[in-house]
Amino acid sequence: RAGQNRGQEPQPPPAKVEAPRATPGQAPVGAPAAVDPRTYVIGPEDVLFIRVWREMDLTGSYVVRPDGKITLPLIGEVQASGLTPDRLGAQLAQGFSDFINKPDVTVTITQVNSKKYYITGQVFRAGEFPLVTPTRVFDALANSAGFRDFANKKKIVIIRGAQRLRFNYDDIIKGKNLDQNIFLENGDTIVVP
């Protein structure tokens, strides 16, 4: 036949693979499950999934702009930064109530981009990491894929604004000075010399 090489069997068509299905009204697959909608504070660049029950034209993903706002159909600009998902959902429901009878609004964080920490220096995976859940220094270092050969694990520094906090990885492994294994804060940088 035309289009086939001689001596080769015709290839069967590729198997159909179905895309993951989302349950109506739920956030897309891959949303960080650890974000508590009652306590997490939304920040710039976070990605939100806003579901307005039975209103598909209003349901969708929205990125919080650097000014902390999102723009929605019908109600326009809304301040999202500084609010919890639950509080934002309540405000949106109030805003949509001028146009919809008893709107049911749910806000879910699908991607945390506003809170992050950084690791630099003698590690295999340096860079920026999302701070989705409470994370201690030891756990953050585990995300860096290990230390390079000449890393000085005894003189790690956490830079927090004007503060320089010391961290001795070897002590933590031995169960000593555990109080240095602090929770990271947004913007912290871990330097591995």
C-alpha cells in the first residue's frame, strides 16, 4: 500500500487516553490540597479557581494581579490579596447577588505563587520554592536534592530581611540544637556555603 514501508507490519492506531475529568464545581487536578481556605491569605500571582454554582460563564481560573486584584464578569475589579479564600468567596457572593439569585461561590487556590523561599549555594537544586505549607529549614533543604561535595553543612545561613540565622545541618542529624530548625517565612533565603 502507499505510505507503508515494505516488510513492515501496519502499526495499530494509538490507544485513546482520556484526560483527567474534573468533578463539576471542583478545582482542577493538581491543586495544592494543603491550602486551608479559612486561614490561607491570598497574595499577588496566586492562581484562583472561582466556581459560581450553575453559572459556567462566571466559573474559571483567575490570576491575582500584582496590585492584588482580579477582574470578574458582571462585578469588575475585586481586591483578592490579603483575604482568605472563604472571605473572598463571601464577598463575591455578595457582589454577584445583584445579578444572580442566591449565588453559591467557592474560591480554591490552584497554585501558590505569592509565598516562596529560596535556596542558593552548594546544593544540586537551587532556586525558588513555593511555601505552601509550614516548612522547616531541614525539610526545605530536602527539596534541594542534596548537597554538593564541598558544601559546608555546618555553616548554613538563613537570610530573613536584616537577620542572619545560623543552621548546622550536622547537628540536626545528630538530634542536637533542634531549636535552630525554624519554620521558614515568605521571602527567606537559605545559603549553603
